[in-house]
Amino acid sequence: MRLNRRLLILAAGVGAVGLRVGLAAISGTARAAETFPVSHTDEEWRMLLTGDQYSILRKEGTEYPFTSPLLNEHRKGVFNCAGCGQDVFSSQTKFESGTGWPSFWAPLNAGVVGTTRDISLGMIRTEVHCSRCRGHLGHLFDDGPKPTGLRYCMNGAAMAFRLSVS
């Protein structure tokens, strides 16, 4: 059989899917041992969250860029985890990254988010999750503005916004 471009692309795609499924099974086993202050069964999470929230927070999905109303939220307030309500980011650290997702240069404090290595999709990234419920919020990159140089690129559907009343 002669390898052609179409067969090569098909084989690469099947291999990537197989790798992703295998890595998800391995990482799922490691995560099952972790405990968080807020936890629910998968069925309970499905009932508590919208379809988009469930896909992102519990299954590590990603919303389409430029679709979140929180992208254009510029009022003074706090962004919290849509899964458990924990405050995670302040509007004071939000900036326009041009990526299509709400971006922040720092969380409220070091204890409100956790990070893990994410090797899905053939990339090495740093996943950001809520420290209270383990909800997937987005990813962390080192191309942000001063003073931290970090960009917390978050899924808007994974968060809610609360206006400050001061």
C-alpha cells in the first residue's frame, strides 16, 4: 500500500484521538484520588450546571473565542467560579488580551486556583482550576502584561460576575 497525504492525515488523526483517550484515562485516575471542599457526583453536576458550564468545568472543554459576555465585562467587581461560587479573579487584574477569552494577570490570591500540567491536543500547557471544586477554568500562559507577565486565559462560561457595591 502506498502512503498518500490523505492516509497519512487519517492515521495521524486516529493516533491523536487514541493518545488523548489514553491520557484522559491516566489523568482521570490520578484526579480521582484528589479531594476538594465542594464535590458532587457527575449526575449532580449535570443538574447544577448549564450544558456549557458542565462541558467546561467538569469535562475540561473550551468555549468558542469571542462568545462570552464576560469578555466585555469592564465594571468593577469579582469573577467567581460558576461551579461553586468561589471568588477567583478581580476586575482590577482583567486586561484585553485580544485572544477572545477573558484574561487576567493574577488571581485574587494564590489559594483560589490550582494548576496542573495539561498535555492534551499535542501541546504542553498549564491548566487552571478552582481550588474549591476542581472546576476547569482555563489555561495559564507566560505572555501577559506586567507586573506578573502572566495571562490567565479563562472560559467565561466557567465563571460568573458579581458587581462591587462600593
